[in-house]
Amino acid sequence: MTKPTLFIVLVACLGIALYFGFSAVNTKVNSRIEANSEHLLGQRPFLADKQGDELELLFWGDAMFGRNVAKNMAKGMDPFEGIATSTAFLDADAIILNLEGPITASTTKCQNKAYSFRFEPEIASELEKQGIFAVNLANNHTFDCLEKGRADTRGYLEQAGVNFFGGGTMAESYVELDISERKVAFIGLDLTFDYKLDASYLKLIELLNITNDVIIVSIHWGEEYREQPTQSQRLVGIKLIDAGADAVIGHHPHVIEPLEIYKNSPIFYSLGNFIFDQIGEAQNTGLGVGITLRDNASTTIRLHPVKIDKQRPKLIEGKDKQTICKKIRKVDDVSDEYCQFEI
């Protein structure tokens, strides 16, 4: 190959790399990680300009509005009764949950499988009414009514004014939103049946890190009814934080799994159920997670365990609350501080 030809090839390769931005992002993020293994939140451009402001996000696990939940709602049951007027709900700048199924009026194209869900169209407006800011669609039930069900879900949510992310192409896997003058990116990942994380999503996190204050990964993963994360989950969680995620919020097992702090960033392996009609003590114990982010300061984590009573989550208080918090955090002592702590 002649030198002029080689020069042209090199220039072309450089142009492609700059176009996609991956090369530059890799260099920047790797240098940031090597220079400081601390939480990266305070280093971002938007947060650096603010003083004393807080951003409080509240996360819940699996919300299923079909089967017995739908039947009881048709009789007047409000699954949000009590919880929607709680301090946890009212204090949050944004509430996010995993929507465990499609919102669609179509019944003819739904899959005939052991567990196939479908939610009535009015669920979208009900979510908006109850103050739900965004929902994750990256899970194993979004396509229960095939592509039409997924498309209907997105349409109904958009019409109701509820944000959504995940459950489709990479371009559909994330959303960038303004919350209390902050730029927050939510990414939805479905690793229900395959723990092989596409490296492209790590690149996506790195890119979003440049223009957003906060990166949250909501991920459907793990083994159902298992109360401990697998080693594969732990490895994926670490990769997500290393790429620049500020928090990893897991769901799918239908039971609570412990919390892990890695590089001052929380990895919640499973929040369990939020609104569901399953039976069993573990399946009817869920967890809400409040994350308060501050500029160039510590992050406060609040744990809100709930007991699901006839498909309605009720906050657990007193010693029962402390016992659950101890289990999640794997601590020796039991006190209120283990349900609220700083990292």
C-alpha cells in the first residue's frame, strides 16, 4: 500500500471514529475512572453549576395490572390506595417503576404462554394520575401481545404524559429527561434470559454521561424467587457502574435481593414486587428505593419496604421495617439508620 493510500485510509477511519464518538468517549471515561474511583456525579457539568439543590428519585419494582388486579380494579379497588399519599411518594421529584406488561385493547394477537399479561388502556392515565413519572418497558412481558401491544403501550403512555424507556431498539432503550433542573438519563435493559450484556450499552452510558447529570440503569434480570443475586448479575452491575451509571435498579425475581455499594454507587439487584397478585410472603414483600442526589456531596439512600395486601402495597414500619432493611444491607445492627444512610 502506498503512503498516499495509507494516509487516505487513516483519515477515513479517524472520521468514522469521530462521527460515532466512541473513541473519544472511551478515552475520557477511562481516564475519569482511573483518576477517581469515587462517585462521578459531582464532576458533571450541570451539577457543578448548582449549589445546595437536591434531586430525589423514587423507584419501585414490578407493577402488574392484569389478572386479579384488573378484576379488583373493575370493582373499584385502587392499587395505589395509601401509598400514593405517603411521604415517600409526595417527597419524590420523580417516581419510576417497572411496567410488567403491555397496555393494549387488543386481545386477538396476545401470546398464548404460561404467564401472559395485558393491561387495559386506562392504566396509562391511572399511572399519570398517581404521579408516576416514568416506566421501564425493558422486560420479558412487554411483547406479551407482540409488536402491536408494545406499540399500543408506547402510544397510550405518551398520550397520558407518562415517560417510558426500554423494550425495543437501542435508540428506544433510553430517554433523557429534565427533572428539577437536572438532566437525567434512564436506560432500560432486559437480561431476563441472557446475561451477556451488549458492549454497545456500555458505550451508550459513556456517551450519555457527557451531557447528563445522572445516569440510571433499570434492568430486568436474575432468577425468579431467588433471594440472592447471581455472580453473573454482580459482574454486569459492576460493568454498568464502571461505564458511568450512577445507580442500577434491578427487578424480575419477584422477591427482594440485597443492595451492593460499588464505587459509592448503589446496585439494587431486585426490588421485588410493587403491585402484583402473586401469593407467598416473599412475593408480597417489596421495596421502594429513594435516592437523593446532591451537588458535589453525599447521596442519601432511603429504603421503603412494603407489604402487598390484596394487590395494594402498604408501607412497613417499626421493627419489621428494620428487619427487612438489615437483610437488604447485610448489617449486624438494626436501627432506623439502616433504612436511611449516606454513601
